[in-house]
Amino acid sequence: MSCVIGIDLGTSAVKALLVDRDGKVRAEASRNYPLFHEHTGWSEQRPEDWVEGTIGALRELISTSGVRPDEVEGISFSGQMHGLVLLDEANRPVRNAILWNDTRTTAECREIERVLGPDLLGIARNPALEGFTLPKILWVKRHEPDVFAKAKRFLLPKDYVRYRLTGEIHMDYSDAAGTLLLDVAGKKWSTEILAAFDLPASFCPPLVESHDHVGGVLPEVADQTGLAAGTKVFAGGADNACGAIGAGILSEGLTMCSIGTSGVILTYEQNRDTDYAGKVHFFNHGKADSFYAMGVTLAAGYSLSWFKQTFAPNESFADFLRGVGDIKPGSGGLLFTPYLVGERTPHADAVIRASFIGADGSHTRDHFARAVMEGITFSLNESMAIFREAGKPAGRVISIGGGAQNPVWLQMQADIFGATVVALENEQGPGLGAAMLAAYGCGWFDSLDACAAKFVKHAASYDPNPEAVETYRGLFDIYREIYTQTRGLNQALAAYRG
């Protein structure tokens, strides 16, 4: 049985999938690792924990699946984006990794805007946000000069793990696009941005395509995992790029909605010159010479989890949401904005906070729960509106994550987006996308599109209900006013937060 392995290096755990030639997941294994929050707004991890977790997951995968080592033809990766791993001359980390959800770098973001001006969006195609990598580099340079003096190069999380498995250093375009150091359209490190911040070209790793063969499993790693020494390893991609591949978002007209802790609306882009003026992210895709635009809701599934944990901690999600389908679209005039931890798209605002608007004595818990689900979807629809205003078709949406597990929510997405929404039969997220890159790299298919035709299997489809679409269209207009109406109030309230 020929197989490939997709490794998804997430923020809380690493997950390894063993996938056969039909796209069926034959086995999976995962390992958790800790997060460190030494100060408010800080978020770090130990790179060694990623390595140990990955080796442990691979060892379990091989030992429990019954697959022979020689039947594993290739391995590839998906990884959490933006995280900074600084390496010394011997390629050892000089400090903990600073993660994508670390917010200490506001001053560095303003510095990047001041120094680069319009060249930032012209070259990197994305605004300076705390989550990106360059602000983290500048923070270490400013606040830990002795540590930074030891740093000779940087990597992103999955690239460090891959280095430890192969001994080879590379970075793929889809992950590099989230550093603010890449000329996204030109597919090269930006000499202008590097020079502006006095960073040498040698600080950046060699760039490769996501499906490129970049090395083989080292003998010592083979001994630890049960893999065959020399097993082919392929570069892999950023988690959102791999999530798009795993959902089959590989051609124009396809959009992905992913509702996890955060939420993502992502659309395929073939044209490198599409200009969203920084309103949404614009990154290189894991498919060669392609791109994707992406909007982010910071507290998507987290908003629903928070509401349940606060008001029904001992109920299952199924029981908690049982009555939501009985509430009509619009939740009886109750609106919710999912700004529990600030917002990203279209309002990059760390101060704004969530609101319920329109509550009255007739509203039950089911009204509030439905309003939370609608508010999350309205927030995602703001990114959809940006795509449509730029002329992008969005008639078919592939929905993944927690929002795809509930039929009521899937229909709600169809009604709010005004598009057909499709769930997946075999959803495995970014891990499946990583496995697909390995399958393509191994030569199983002549394109990622052909791989998706085999691996990505559609399930139920939900068409928009015209009456609900009309209701939601009016409510969405009101929803879009809430941010500006409550921004000043939240700025005043910020001084009273603990």
C-alpha cells in the first residue's frame, strides 16, 4: 500500500495523517505541546517541542498503522504562519519562537509603515500587523540586541521542523508571503525591504515551491520514527494555503470558509496584479504561480465557545444548539459583533470589543446563540463583500471547520453569503493539503488539480433561501454600522479593563 504523510504543525498540537492513493486517511496521530505567555500579549513556543512532538506522532503513526516503512513514499508539511525562529551559525535556535498570535510588536509595525510608506503594500502586498514576522525580527533586534547578534538566519515553524528531519534549510513561497519580507508578485526576497531594515540577504532561507523535493529523512530520524532513511520530503506550505489545497480551492470562482477558533474567508487568485489595497491579505498559494486573498475574523468559533462556556458549561454543543434552528433568520432583531479579542478584517483594531445590539425581554438563550452564529458569519461576509467589490465571483463556497459540522450554520452561511455552500465528506484541513503536496511531489498526479479531483470529496450542498437572503441583506447593512458606532465607546472603556 503506497502512502504519503501530511504533517500539520499547529499552534497547540502537531497532527500527522497517513493517506493512501485514493485520498483515504488510513491512520492519524497527534502530540500536544505548551504555549508560553510570559507577559500580556506574548505568545511563544520552544522549537524543540515541535520536533519532539512531530517525531513522536510519526513514530505512533508508523507503529500503529501496520504500514511498512518502504510504503511511505513522501512527507510534506503544513504549518502555523508568521512565527519567528531565529537560528545561530550552527542552526540552533537562539531563543523561543515568537508566534503569530503574539501582539507585542505594535511599535515595530508603525516603524515599518513609516520607513516603507506605500512600498509596503506595493511589494509585500500586506499591511504591517503584529502577527507578521518582520515586526518580530525588529522587536528582537531592538529589545534583545545580544540575542539578535547571535542570529544568522530565520525560519518559520514548519521549516525548522523540516530542517531537523532533513538537515536542509528552505522556505516555500506561501509561508514566506506572511513575513513582510517577500516580493509577493515577484516571488523573491525584497532587497528593498531588507536594505531598509539593515538585514543581509543571507538572513533569509532559499525559496522553493510547496511541492518541491527538498531532502530526505536523516538516518537518525529514521531510527527514531520507524520511517525509511531517505524517505522523500517536500517543502509544504502555510496552514491557510494547505487548507485551501485540502478543500480543493485551486481555480477561479472557488472560495473557502473556515470557521475554527478564528475564521477565514479565502478566494483563489490567478492574477498577481489584483489589488485589494491592503483590505485583505494577499499571499502566494501552495499551487505554483498562484495566489489567494484572505480575510480573517479573529474570534469566530471562539465567540460561540465563549458563549457556551459562559452560559452552558455543562451542556454538549449538540444540546446547546438544539433550539437554534427554530429561531427565524435575524434572531428577532438581535445582532452580535464577534470582537471578543479585537478584529482583523476589515477593521484591524485590537481595542474594539464585542457587542449584543437590540436585546429585549422576548429574547431567549436560543436567540442569543443564533445571534452569535449570525454575527460570526456577518463578520466573514465583510471579507466576502470586499472580494465581490473587487469583481471576484463567489457563487460557490467550500465550508470547513466547526462551522461545517452544523447543518443550521451551513444553511446560514449560504443565506448570508448569497452563495451555494458545500461541505466536505473527508475534511482533514491543512493536513490533507500537506499530504496532497507530497502525493503530487511523488508523481502520483500530474497536477494538484488532478490530485484534488481524487482526494477532495464533496458532501451535502446548501443553496441560499431567497427570503432569508433578503432578511440578511438588510441586517448586514445594519451590522456594518456597529463598528463605527461603538469604536469610540470601546476606546473609552479600554482604561477600565483588567
